[in-house]
Amino acid sequence: MPITDSAGPRQRGPNTRHRTVAIANIRWFRTMAWRALRDGSPQGVLRAANARAAARIILHQAKRHALVNRPVTDALAVGR
């Protein structure tokens, strides 16, 4: 699953790569949920629910990472 980073030079920051990876993973899991509901395989509803839950977990972790990473980065920059 290739990851593209289309942010311009002024939009890039320390969290841009993490955000791009998280968005790509969330989209992939949501696509898997959609396919699980429509492919007709056994337990498609359960597989779709698991894929949606994984997408929610990734979103939660990305938000937590963004909240924690900024103060940590600032604290490390002060020490230099």
C-alpha cells in the first residue's frame, strides 16, 4: 500500500508523515469493511465490524499521538 505525501513545503511538520500513514490505514480498513459486507463470504458482518473497529482504534491512536508529540517535541527542543 504506497503512501503519498502531497503536503507542500509550508504544510510539512513533524506529524505530517504519521498523519498520512494513519489516514491511509483508516481508508484501507474502511474499504475492507465495505468489501466484507458485499463479498458474500461467511460472517461478513462480523468482519466488517472488526475492520471498522480497527479504523476507530487507528484514529484514536493518531489523535493521541498528535496531542502527546507536540509537547514532547517542544520540551526536547528547549533542551538543545
